[in-house]
Amino acid sequence: MNQMNELTNVISSIIEECKAANAHFQVWWALRSVALPDYYDTMNEYRYVDFFHAANAGHYKQFNIALSKIFDRDERAAGIRKLKHILIENNYQELAEYVDRELSPLTNTVKKIKNIRNQTIAHNQADLTREQVYENNEITPNQIRNVVLKTVAVVNKVSEDLAINNLIFDNDRLEKATMVMLKTLEKGRT
């Protein structure tokens, strides 16, 4: 595979994971934050409660997995590290430096996200309870949102500069859609 094809494949994989991270974070955030306390009773309605328990846990796991894939440090993985390497190989040094400059400040938060993924999502660390994992890796939803939004912005810029038109939506449409669904369910309860 030539280097330009490899670059296109890597950026396409990152775009796919950014879309997943963004979408799943927004739905999780809407269910766990925006909807509460106003839609608590709706989400606990016996006809829906199991769905909301599964959706909450599933979306949480999915955005963590997607972010972990994006920031996978293995050179074989189609992540940010590989992207920077291939950008340099294809004479996009300034773009690689931009990626590094913009995403480097997120390193500590990404490390915490990956620790949580490694210790409670992809694996269950036997010597730590889930509560201990979260305690050890103090991270707020706003920090996670910042990682998602900053990564989406950087990947969109790289895509635009490489004339790749597969951009990641950068609005809150899934959060809004989740809230519309809850409002509709609320009406059905009353």
C-alpha cells in the first residue's frame, strides 16, 4: 500500500471513531445529565427502564472505546500517533505539528480515559473495585467532552487540509434528538 493510501485509510478510521465518540458521548450526556431530574420518572417508567439502563451503559462504553482507539499508542493502530507519523512521511510536517500542538494538552485526560477503559470496560481489574478505578482516575464529563470536541476539531481540520470531505459533525444534534425522544415518551406517560 502506498503512503498516501495509508494516510487516507488512517484518517478515515480516525474519522469513524471520532463520529462514534461524539455520538455516543452526546447520547450518554443527555441521559445522565441534561435529562435529569426532569425526565427521571420517564426513564424509570417500567416500560422503558430496561432500555435506559442498557442505553446508558452501552453509550458510556462505546465512547470510551472509540476514544481509546483514536489515542491508541501502538504504531500498528490507525490512531493519532500513526496519523502524525504518516503525515510527516508524506511531507505534511506542519499538519503533524498542528495535531501534536493541539492534542498534546489532552494527554493527561486521555490517559485517565484509557485507564478507565483498561480497568473497567475492556477488562475488569481484579484488585480494584469499579469505584476505586473511578476514584483513582478523577475525570469529569466536561473534561471528556473537551477531549471529544477538540479531537473532532483537529481531525476535521486535517481532513479539510487533505481534501477529504468526510467530516465529523461538530454540533449537539444527538443530544437534542435524545431530549426530543424523552419529551415524546413523557407525553406518552401522562
